[in-house]
Amino acid sequence: MSVAALARPTFRDRVTGFSNAVLDFLRLLSRRPLGLVGLVGVIFFFFLAFVAPIFIPYQDRVDVTAIYQPPSGAHPLGTDSSGRDVLNQIVDGGRDILIVGLVAGFFSTLIAVTFGSLAAVVGGKVDSLISGATDFWLTIPHIPIIVLLGSVLKFNSIFIIAALLALLAWAGLLRQVRAQVLSLKERDYVEAARSLDLGLFHIIFKEILPNMRSYIAIHFILAMTAAIYGVAGLTLLGLFPLSGRNWGLMLNFAYVRGALFFRDSLWYILSPILAIALFQLSLVWLASALEDIFNPRLRSTG
């Protein structure tokens, strides 16, 4: 048996290493109560969006005798303008909005990290081209673009909406990634990789980006936060199709149907607002805690 084979970690070793890393992370996170609350909140809302609908199936039953009912045993969050259960809509409306946030956050981060790293490492005309395109994109108002595309295209899929939000959101992060990579590319290990002629792909994806994992993870969470605000706000304004079911659509229906003018509709209006706000707050607290944990200077003061 070769020395390389003896040194290769087994599956059990990898599981043990992963378990220890998770325990260390939770130990560090437990020192930051808001971060721990944020993690619990994120897990809760993902459970609410993807698991709870299995046990609480959506019911589109109209009951005109139960319009704008306050919270009760039968309706824990009250009812809407058609007598439908608000809790049922909150449970069913989280899935689409979280999927949009995940997909848009992932692809906007992917675009920013890939092209930001490429611009910083290659430099020259490539850097000028990417930086110029980024600056141009940042000057374009996004709402008119969405209105224009909405008149031409059909936003009939949550993945199309996520792709649109990702294409609108990458530019700011790209500039930050470029600045980070410009600093990292001067490190000794990157210079060593260059001297060994290991290639551009190896330098970016094997040497530089692994040292930015925490930075990328934090900004992915922030990009997801922005995407969720975007889809909820644009749905409220009616710029996205009024089909399907999500928390932004609940707010749109509440506004269109005049719920703001009914005192008894308070729970119907507050429920989606609180769902969005609490989930976003959980993400922000978690991202802030991750920044403290992965930044040695902040960790030493925590």
C-alpha cells in the first residue's frame, strides 16, 4: 500500500472532522446570542416554508361569514377579506419567496465572485471592461427595467423572477469582491502559484476563493435578504404577476381590497409584514454573527 493511500482520510475521518467543525461553529455562535437567535429563526422559517405545508395543506375555502375575524382557536392569525385562514396563507406563501431569495442570492453572488475575481487577477483590458460594465450597470435604474421587461416577457415562473433579480443585483458585490481579490492576489501563496505556472483557474478557484469562503457566505446571505425584499416589494407594487401565493401577494391583496381601512383587518396586514421582517432580521443577525466569528479581530473582542 502506498504512502498516499495511507494518508488519505477515510469517510469516517471526514464525518468526524465535519462534526467537530459544526460543534466548534455552534460553540462560537453560542457566544453571540443574536446570531444564535438568527440561526434558529432561519431554520424555523425554512421549516415553515418547506415542511409545514405537508401537515397544513393549503385551503382556498371562502367563508363570507368569517371575514376579518380576530385570532382564535380556529384561526390563530385571524382571517382575510374572504374569510380564509391567514395562518394557512403564511405557511403556504413562504416557499416561493424563499426559493426566489435562495436562487437570486446564489446566482448574483456567483456572477459577482466569478467576474470580480477574474477582473482583479487578470487586470489590464479585462479589468477595465468588467469594471466599466459594472459601473454602467450601477447607474441604470432597476425599476424601469422591470416595468419594461414586464411588458415584454411573462414572469410566470419564480425562477424567471429569481434570474431577473440576480441579474439586477450583482454589480455592487462585484466591486467589493474585486477589491478583496486585489488584496489577496499579492499574498505569498498566490505568487508561488504564479511562479509554478499553475494557471488562472487554479489561482482563482484553488488559491484565492477558498480564503474568501466566509466573506462569500456572508454576502450570499445579504444578497438573499435583498432578493426577498425585492420580490416582496415588487409583488406588492403589482410589478410581478398576481398569481401564485406568497407573502408579498398577501400584502398586495390587502391593499387592493381596502384592508387598510378596516380596523378588524390588522392581523391580516401584520402577519405577512411580520413574517418578512422576522425572517430578514434572522438573516441579518446570522450574517453579523458569522462576520464576528470569521473575522479574527472581531472574534477577539467578542
